[in-house]
Amino acid sequence: MVSFYNFMKNYEGEKSHFGDLFEGMKDIDFPEDISTPRDIIERFHHWLEEPSLHDTIHQAIETYQQK
């Protein structure tokens, strides 16, 4: 299982593509069982109330699933 922090490191070069989303999330202590963007959506769905963040998270998931 990959920690979400390590998952984000895979996208270091794409931070500008996702705005500041990952930069702000690096300091969050996610539970150890959080390993994918979908886990975040399921656990932290209240974040999705912000429309631009909703779109950004879904862009990240689509990119992750295509790799």
C-alpha cells in the first residue's frame, strides 16, 4: 500500500497542473489506510462542497487511473 504522501510525490512535476491542491494536502495527517484519491473522496467528502476543489480532485483521480 502506498501512503498518500508517497502517492503525491509521484505528481511532484504536475503540481502546477493541479494547482496548489497537493501542496496544501501534504501537511494533513491522513489515516494510514488512505492510499488513493478515491479514499480521500470517500472519507473527506465534505471537501467536495467546494466546486473548484471537486473538479481538481476528479482530475487527479482520472489522471491516476489512466496511468
